[in-house]
Amino acid sequence: MPPAGKWARTPSHVGATFRAKALAVDQRRNMTDPERRLWRSLRKDLPEDGSHFRRQVAIGPYVADFVHLGARLIVEVDGNQHGFERQARHDEKRDAYLANAGFEVLRFSNHDVMRATRSVVDTIFAALHPSPPTPYPSPRGGGEARASRSSSQQPSLSGDVS
């Protein structure tokens, strides 16, 4: 019988394999220095409103480093092994599985997390809160309206005057 309580009903664990769940527990206990640094920054530097991350979450046969379930966003901290072809193929397969499950995956190297933590957190924040597109033409009469006014004031190339 599965354990009772909110953790037993966590949507991220639905469909997670036993192996992935066990690995997630182990990885939570043994985070790397870059993972620990990013976890502290996610908890400290991101505004609390709408930025709840979980760490080392089992999703299907995989373990995601950090997951925001509400935004369906996964943040991965990649070590040096991710530069090799075999690992890159595994990452592609894994990313395809996670995308099919409705997640967007952001990847950062250990180096980026250790050397530019603030930039990494800013990128994550931007993914959580995308800016709306700028309207075109602009509401103050710029953009297309301004371009058409200036082109009507210039002589045409054929020599005809409008």
C-alpha cells in the first residue's frame, strides 16, 4: 500500500519507476556543489510568488535536478560528462521524453552555475515569467505608422513626386 500524505500524491511521481525514485532520494542526499549552490539561490533569490521548485524529482525513468511543477519547467545542472557524444545522445532522448510529458528543460553547466549564478537564476526567472510581445505598431503612433509617414514624405526612386 502506498504511503499516505501529500507526497504520495505528488504528480511528478506518477509513473516514476522504482529505480528513479530511489535514485532521486540518493541524489537529494548527495547533491553536487553546483546543485547545492543553485538550490540555495533558487530558494533565496527568486521571488516566492510562483517560483516553487523541488529538487531531484523522479519523472518516469529519469531524475530531474530541479522542477517547477506549476510552470512545467525543469532545470538541469550538467557536469563535464555531458560533453561526450554518448551522454549527449542520452540527454536528447531524456529531453524528448520530458518534452513529451509537457516539460521545458533548461540546461546549465557546472561552470555556469559556479561562476555566474546570478545570470543562471535570472535566466530561470525569465523562463518562469516570459515578457509579453511588444505590440506592433506601437500604441504611441510609432512603428509602422511612423514608417509610412516618412516614406510618403520622401521622393520615389522613379522620379515621380507623390
